[in-house]
Amino acid sequence: MKLVFALLLSLPLLAGAKQKLPADVAKFIDNAEMCEHFAGEWDENDKARQRDITQAIEQSCGAAQQQLKRLSVKYAKQPAIRKVIDQHANDAVRSFRTQGKAD
């Protein structure tokens, strides 16, 4: 119970930390989190749901991957911000490939 209470008390601190980031970095984090979420939602049994998931993956992962490239250059000389960016550059973002794109 104490652990749950401690976690609830720390939520505003985590939200505050995200608010102190530059807006473009905060948007990248949102896209990266959504990318990872939808990448884990694969469901071959429901074709309609799968189409929705695929569309969400393409949107969030594609945006996050483009942002990652741009932000890595923009914040190259700001190690604290680069660390946050790198921490959120999950496997789903780094490995995303658009449909029909050749490697």
C-alpha cells in the first residue's frame, strides 16, 4: 500500500519533468510511446482492428522516426536533452519501416 501511495505522489513530478522539455521533444516522446504501444497490439484474428493498428503504427512510428532524426541533430550539443531523446527512442521507433519501402 505504501508503494502505491508513493507512486501516486510521484506522478505530478513525472508530469512536471515532461513539461520542462522543449515542445518538440515532448511531442516526440508522445509519438514514441504511442508507437511502442501500437506495435505491441498486433492481432491477426481481427482484420478490421489490424488495419486500424497498422494505420496507427504508420502514423506514430513514422512521425517519431522522423522526429528522432531531426531532434538528434538539433540537440546534439545538449547531452541532457539527448539522453531523454535516446531513452525514448525505443525499438519500435528505430526499426520502423514504411510499407513498400526498400531497405
